[in-house]
Amino acid sequence: MRQSQVIRDTLETQICVDINLDGTGKAVLDTGIPFLDHMLDQVARHGMIDLKISAKGDLHIDAHHTVEDIGITLGQAFMQAIGDKKGLRRYGHAYVPLDEALSRVVMDLSGRPGMEFNITFVRARIGEFDVDLVNEFFQGFVNHAMVTLHIDNLSGDNAHHQAETAFKAFGRALRMAVELDPRAIGAIPSTKGSL
């Protein structure tokens, strides 16, 4: 089973992430940030990965440290769970609509962190959630999962829908990228021989 657990304990946050890349889409989430729990549930469900995330952070200041550190810890757990990347499809992509909103996510398990983030949110907050933190979450993930990630919101006039389509598409692209390719068992999906 491709699974791992990572614990992050700092003066700002205490986070535990358990991930199973060969799961069934189950999520147990307690981040202290309801909107983030909702988004992470989309990643688990649409990525067909099992996620268990608990977090205590300095939410009395704001949600920034908690959201960013969850992205970092999830990226570290993903990196451990993915292993040597033999036999993987490596690339994943998805388009996901939700009413008027449409987002595209393209991913490469490249071993090189890089992100292009193109969402212009129509408002600054979704309930109590600062939309700037969507970028912070994904940047934390990318830097520690060592992946290349392109996120583009192609349309949308509802900020909740814009965010939700991005997280759902991320889950779908992740699912595709980590799938085992029956035609490439045991092979590294790169002409370099390593990722």
C-alpha cells in the first residue's frame, strides 16, 4: 500500500496527515477551518485517496499558517507515499465544472516543484475563508511534494464554485497521475531513468 503519515509540530501549528494513495476516497478532517475541510474532502473523494488530517493552529491570529502548513505536510506525506514512482502514469489532468465555474488542473510528478496558479477570485472571502489561502495551500503542497502543477480557473462568477472546481480538478488530476500503468510496470516514466 502506498501510504504514509507525517507529523509537523511548530510554534504555529501541530498537524498530522495520514494518506493512502490506494484508498476509496474516505476523509476524516479536523483542521479547524470548515471551508478547508470541505475542499480537502473533495480532493479525497475525487482523487480516490484516503486522507486523515488533524490540525491545531494559531487561528486566533488568522488561518494563514494553518492552511499553508497543511499544504506542506500533505505534500511531505504524498512524497513519502509515492515512493520511487516506478510504473506510474506520472501526468494527470482534469477539467471540472460546477454550474458557471470551470477549472483545469494539470500535474506532473516531475520531482521539480513548480506552480502556475491562475485564479482571479470574484471576491476576497468565502464566508470567513480568505481566498488568498488557496494559493498558499497549493504552493505548500507543490514545494514539498516536488510536483509541477498548473491550476487555471477558466470561468466562474461565484468564488465558492471557483475554489471547489479547482480542488475537485486537483483530486482528479492527482488520481490520474498516481495510477499504475499496466504497460509500464517497474519502469520509471522518464527518459532520464529517474524522477
